[in-house]
Amino acid sequence: MRRDYADLYALCRHDPAADAYFQALPEEVRSRLSGRMKQVNTFADLRRRASALLEASDPF
């Protein structure tokens, strides 16, 4: 079941799996996601946006 939260911080506060995923990301990716915190409302949003940022920063 999809659960929407107000922002990234509410998501991480209420979903331990989302918080663990977020904390395991590189600092630069966490920082960029934090800058867009209102756009991350579900764990799926978090994974999708993190993946895009990780691919964009891949030097290969």
C-alpha cells in the first residue's frame, strides 16, 4: 500500500526502511534530496530520485 507523507523528513521519520535507505546514500545525494524535500512523499519517490541522482553522478 502506497503511503504519502508531507515531505522527505516525515517519510524517514515514519518509515524505518526509507530512513535506512536514505542514510545509506552518499552525502552529496542526501544533500540534493534534502534540497527537494517537499517533492519526496513516498519511498518510491525517494528510490526514483536517488537513482537518478546516482546515475547522473556516475563518472562512467
